[in-house]
Amino acid sequence: MAAPASEGPRIRVAAVILVGDRLLLVRQRKGGKPYYLLPGGGVDRGETLAAALQREIREETGLECAVGEPIVINDTIAPLGDRHIVNITFRAEMTGGRLLERPTDPSIEGLELIEPRTLTQLDLRPPIAGAILEAITSDSPVAARYLGPVWTEE
């Protein structure tokens, strides 16, 4: 007899988008404290990674983007194992649209354009700031890196 099926990991795609020399981040809040995400979200069944990323970017930011190569892949697994997200972070290039002044998603507090060098000073989730900085500041192309499991304590 086969074991009962368990809920599988959720797949989340995210984008590193530079607007001029600034990095685009999504600001959310939990427990009164801000934290930051790269724009992106979940992949729906039957949706390609690129299509999901383009949809999520458009919904969250108002921008249209071309999806480039993946640069970081990691797992986010809650300590009790009750939540597992596979994060795939891509380069993306803005091709149109305009940044929303007020995002329509109620979980988004705001959009911020930051100097990339300040990324490590923020509560970025998942905590992959170092890998992102390496990818965007390297003079040569950086192949996608699997970082393994990473988690941010609340």
C-alpha cells in the first residue's frame, strides 16, 4: 500500500530588477517590523516559471519585464517542516509599464528602489542578499547557485 500523498513544496519565482542603478524591492510588514522581498510569487499549476514571474511582477509593481537566466535557487523550510518553498530567483529586465504608486496587493506596504550595496543591511527574505549582490556586481556572468535551505527566524 502506498503512503498517503503529502502536500509538496510550493514554488516561488522572484526577480532581480535594476531600475537604472537601483534594485527594486517589495516591502511588507510582520509584527510591526518591515521586511523585504524581491518581486515575485507563486507558480500556478500549468504555468511556466517565466509566465508566473511576468504575471507576479506586473501585479505587484506595474512593470513589464523580460525574464533572464536564473541566478539563485534555494529552499525555505520552516523549522517544524510545515512550510517548504523552493525559491528560484531570475534576472529580469524592465521592458515597459510604470511603477505603481500604491500596490493593490494588501500584503504589500510599498515598493522601494535601493542602492544594491545596502541590500545586506535589510531584512531580505529569504536571506540571500550576499548571493544577489555577487550576481549583480560580478564582471562576468554568474551561473545559478543552489544555496540549500535558508530560513529567517521571526
